[in-house]
Amino acid sequence: MKSGLHRRRDGANAAPHKSTRVSKLLTSFLAVSGLIVCLGGCDYPDRRSEANSVGATVRALPGVASADVRYDTSFDGGAHFDLDVKLADNASAAQAAAMGRVFVDRMRASELDQFDVTLNVQYRFTSSTANEPARGSSATLKFNERANPPNGPSGAETSDSLALWLTVAQSPFFFGVGMTQPTFEGPDSSRDMFIELPFDTDDATISDFIHEHPGLDTATWVTTIPDWEAGLRPAAYKLRGEFPDKHRRELWKKLLKQLGASDKIDLEIDAIKAPAGRAPVYLEIIDHSSKEKVPQVARSVAAAALGFGDIVDLRFGSEYGRIELVEGVCEQPQPSKLLADLENELRQQYKHC
């Protein structure tokens, strides 16, 4: 009797246990299915056909070699429509301008009100490899259609920027030009343009070119040494708002020779943000020389950097510590800080305190 009773109890409990397990499996299946559906475009309107239509319209324009649509709506990544355009080698600035205007007009008419939109344009662009640098020119323009009203350059602003960008890209005086619009904190019309110069460029030629194209007054001019050497990262000298003439390029070359072998060297000067006519000097050096050489290298850096203007912000970094010469920062370095004595010496020498 007892064994029969136990069997009946076991049987009575078995059905609910099995039912619970099936219920859990079904719930999990439905949850995964719902997630898959959501990953396919949860809460986002289906605008794939509209995006493809914009791409087809741009692809058919004169001067356009290709136009590839990238469309994505995902649960965790948002909704994105990117159009990657490659211009033909013989494309004109007028054709680039027309392409930009058509893209913006068609995109804005396509009800992409929940999308982040990007227009990527390339001209004779090749990516870098182990033995060759990236060459050519690229432009990236971003539009936030989720905002009300939408953010991003207008059709006219896009048109003007792409016309100027391609004019620079087709010039024989430069290696290439990169452009982004808008800037990080600027209005929709703002743009960053980085123009790469050969080290031995002719100053008069570049000055004339800038005079003919006033839109370049806020460009950043970049020259590197060496122009390219396989396996090495070129040292970059960037000057925004002013053209780095031969005198300043030679100073840059002299500075590099004084430093010797370093893994990472960058010099950046922003003449547009100059306080009282003095352009901030941002010199970032990551040097992996011996600890004994650090003072010698740091003193050489500070002395040579004076040729570029008043040292407003000079940062020297190495495995053994960091030195900062920042205008208005005059307190004594923390005693525990590596290279504190050297930093204090340089601050006193260059009248920051």
C-alpha cells in the first residue's frame, strides 16, 4: 500500500514538473524570437527601399563612379543609413557639389526621421598597408535626422564643402585632403579640413592657392617627416589657421633631428585659438630612450619648440614620467611625481611661473 501511495504521489507530481519545464522552454523560445525580431528593426520604420532609392539616384549622377548603401536597424545600435560614394577620376567640383545637394534633398525627403545618416565620399583613395600610407582624399558628412529639427549641413552647405574639398583633392600641390562636417562642437556649417603637404612644397604657390580659396582659412595643414617609410610612423606637424611656411617646416625638421629616435612625435599649433596673438603649441612626444637621456631630450624639446611661438601647452611623455608646461599652471609639481625637479626647472626657465 505504501509503495502504491508513493507511486501515485510521484505520478501526481510528474505532470506539473513536466508542464513547468515545457512552459519555461516556450517562454525562452518566445523571448529569443522576440529579440531576433527586435534585432531586425525594433521600433524603427522600414526605410530600406527609400535608402536604396537615394543610393540609386546618386549612383546615376555624372562624376559618380559608385555609390554603396549600408542600412542597419538594430536593438542596441540604433538606425543607420550610410552612403559610400567614390567619385570618378575626372569628376569636376561642380559635379561633386551637385551630388552633395541631390543626396541631402533626396535623403531629407525620404522620412528618415529616426536615423543617423552619413555621407562618405572618396576620391582616388587607397587605404594604408604595411608598406604604403593611405593616399588620396576622403570626406565624411553626418546628419542626425532624429533631432527636431534635423541636424547636419544643408544641401547648400554640403554642396559648397564638397566643391572646395574636391578642388583641393585634385590640386597637384597636395598629397590629399580629409574633411569632416560638422565639427564636434560647431554648427552644421562648420567643417574640419586636413590638407597634407609635401615637405618641400613651394610657399608662394600655396599662398596663392589659399588666397584663391578663402574657405581654407580654417584648414589644418599637415606635413610629415619622413613623408613615408615602411614600418615607421611619420612624425606629424599640424598647423591650423596658418600655412606652415618653409621656415617653420625647417624648425620642425631640426627638432626631430635633436630628438633622435622616438616612437611617437606630434606637434600641433592652433593659430585660430591664439590667446592675445600667441598660438598654443601642443607638442606630444612619447620617447622610449633610456632614463638617463630623458633630461637631455626634454630640454632640447623645450628649446626647439620656442621657435614655433610661445610655449602655451607643451607635454613631454616617456616611460619614465611626464612633463607639462602649461600657461598659467605655476604650482610646484608634486614631490612624488616622476621628473618633478626637471619639470619645475623648465617651468621657471620659460617664465610660466
